[in-house]
Amino acid sequence: MAGLLRTFGLIYAGAHLALSALAVSANAQDNRLGGSFITPYPENDVYQVQVVGDWLAEGLLGGLGEALSANPVGAQLGRKRYELSSIMRRRFENELADLEKSLADSHSHIVIVMLGVQDRYTLSNRNLSTGNAKWSEEFSGRVDELIKSLKKDGRAVYWVGLPTMRRWTDNERAQIMNKIIRERAYLNGARYIDAYASFVDESGGYSDYGPDITGKVRRLRYNDGVHFTSAGYRKLAHFVERELRRDIATARSERAIPLAGDPAEQAKVNPDRARLKSEAERAKADKNKKKGLVAAPSNGGAREQKAETGKVDVKVVGNGGKEEVITMEIVRPAISAAVVDLVTRKRSRDRAAQMGDILVDQIPGGLTVMSSIVPPRGSDGGRRRLSPTQTPYFRVFERGERLPPKPGRADDFAWPRPQATASVTPEISSPVPLPVQSP
């Protein structure tokens, strides 16, 4: 009995520790249950982004500058890199203190970290598959310290992992560090961006070449097998930009929660939202005015069509041969305003939407069903294609029709065949006389 109670106590303790660990990790990932990863209300409605790290972070900063200038996301990127070349250096504590002072003056909302190239030299070649236990413990502690320091003033931290490398020893070290960084980022509420899987070849190994952001195969890695070319840094920045864009959109969606009351009351409760909404409407009106467009009505233009039920009288012949009148109900479901607006839209002010093909079919009771289908145009904008119900596939396999064969084709079973009816008379050539020899 005592052994059973002791076993039950161990199981209970283990389950309690597991639940506690899950609770800690969940709270670390999102301290504000249901909240966004970054603040929904940045100062002046512009997110200040800073980059921290080594020379890989310097190249990433250049790639992010191109990405954010081409596709703005409401974020302003700092022009300089905050240098932090290594985590395992002896002067790490002093460098971290200097970094905290520098970032305090930047009023940043987002920090992007990428470093660890120099730290691969501090990892021993022994036990590369698992890593040195003492080294891993120290590295994990310093990663925790760095993330917590960067998050002090409510900043969001994005940590970009190390890429694949040419030398197998460097590659093994990079994977060990990525494993630790991914785990510590999750537990400390930071966003981890995987750069390793995005730059491997088809077999999962290292390659200097690969597709850039446009899909064209180019050289992405530098000659040393560690750093990137300009095209490689631009591709690396694409993955960071994608995460930024998604998180910023999520954060701003929190400001669009409907509020009760009239517009004046809502403006008192949420003045920032009212200001941003008025500025957006003013900018849109100015843009439409420059283009010569008329502003859409406040009710959204097209209105929702409610469900209606109509009746129609149909004359049919009953069982006794007597004509009868049957009343049929025709139900029209409700159509949302978005669907009505989509169906009735026009391509431009002077060109109406493309008219559809009218399809007619007869159903029992003397009723005629008519439908309009708009077939798509070709990629070159040429003539319209056949509507779906007029394609040979639909006519043969759905309706069971037999298409008229073309003469001479494999499905032409007409007999006799046209070429067999023509008689060919062979020409008989006259014999050639043999030469007569003189005696």
C-alpha cells in the first residue's frame, strides 16, 4: 500500500511539474492573453525598428532597408546596427549594458537580432551531435539574459537563426546554437525566424546558389560559405519582413474592435482610433479627388438583398386529362451586399462589365430556365472561351451527347470511306521492243 501511494505521489508530482512548465511557456509566449505580439499603439502610429548583432545583422539591415522601402508596413528602420558581435565573449556583460543604454535613447518598438557566427569557435569539436553540456548551459543563460534585456521597455524581439554553412563542423555548430536559441526564444516570448531551412538545396545541404525573391536562380552565399551576397541578404530580409507585416496587421486589428455608442462617444473612449479613421478617410477622399472619382455612398453602395419568395401559376394536364393550374413557389435566398457589389461592378467608368452567355433549358411543366454565365477571357485578352456547359467534356461525359465526327478522324465510322469510293485504274505500259541484231 505504501508503495502504491509513493508511486501515485511521484505521478502527481510529475504531472504538476509538466503543467507548471506548460503554464510558464504559455505565459512567456503571450503575457497578455489574446493580445498581439507587438504594441497596437506605437508612438505617432509608426513602429521604430532596430537591428542588433554581428556582420550578418549588418547585411540583414541592408536587405531590410530595400524590403521596407519597396513594401512599406508602417515601420521605420534604424539606419545603424547596434553591434553585439558575440554572446560567449568575456565582455558580454559590459557590452550588454552599453546596448541597453543605446536602445533606451532610440525609443524602439521592435528589435531584430542576428548573431552567433563568432560563437561557433567557442564550441568544442567534441560531441558536436549533442553539444557540450557546460557550454550549452552557459549559452542558454546568456540568450535568456539578452532577450529579457531587449524586452524591458515593451519591445518585441525577433531573433533570426543562423543559416546553413559550407564546412560540416560549422554547420553542426550552427544547428546546435539554433536549437538552443529557438527554445529560449519560445520560453522568453520572442519570435524565432528560421534562416537555416530557407537556404538549403534540394537534398537539404549547403549550396551557394538558389532562387532569389523573384524565383531566379542566383548566387546567394559569399565565398567564405558563411555570409550572404546582396541577393541573399535581400531574400533573408523577405522572411523577416513577412513576420513583421503579419504581426503589425494583427496588432492594428485590435484597434478595430467595435464600440458601443454614437461616434462622439466612441471618439471619447478611443480617441486614437477616431483620429486614425478620420485621417484615412481624408487621405482616401483626396486620392479619389485627384483621380477624378466620385466617393462611394456611406452605406457602402450596393445594399443587401433580402430573401424573397415569389409565386408562379403553371398549367399542367392532370391524371384525368383535365387541365389544372398549380401554384409554385420560387424562393430567392438572401444576397449579401458584398456579393451584389461584386456582380454589378464595372471595369471602368466607360466600359461595362462583360456580358455573360445565356443558357436555356426546358424542365417538365412547360417552364424555361435561363442562366447567364460569364466565361473567362484568355491570358492575352482575346476572344472568350466556351462556357463550362458548352465544352466537349461536359457535353460528352455529363449530358451523354455524341459529338459529330470529322471526316477521316478515328471516331468517324462511316462506310464506305470517302477515299475507298474512288476507283484507281492502273496504267498498263506497252512492252519495250528488244533491239534486233544484224546477222
